[in-house]
Amino acid sequence: MAELEGKVAVITGGASGIGEASVRLFVDEGAKVVIADMQRERGKALAAELGDGAEFVSCEVRQEEQV
């Protein structure tokens, strides 16, 4: 059983860089991941690539009403 099986993670800045690497690691370990990022195309593409393990939400975390 994967270490994060049954867990849900929200990763801000998850469409690229360290955030993307974190998303991939969490999904590999069994978590369901919400990718929250301003980069819509990259976020959507990553979520599509990862399938049921990830979902993308367009979000600017500096704007409280978007979180």
C-alpha cells in the first residue's frame, strides 16, 4: 500500500517546478492531489497526464476570495 493512500493534498504552485515535482510524488504515493495554480494550461495538462490522481483548480493564493 502506498504511504499516502486515502489522503488528499492541495499543492499551490503545483503546475511547474518544485510544486509539479511534489504533485507527482504525492500521486505516486497514492494521494489524490488538487493542483492550485495560475498557470491554467500547464495545470490542466498535468492533471490530464496524471488521470484520476489529480485535479486542477485555477487559483491565485494571494487573493483570499480565490482560496
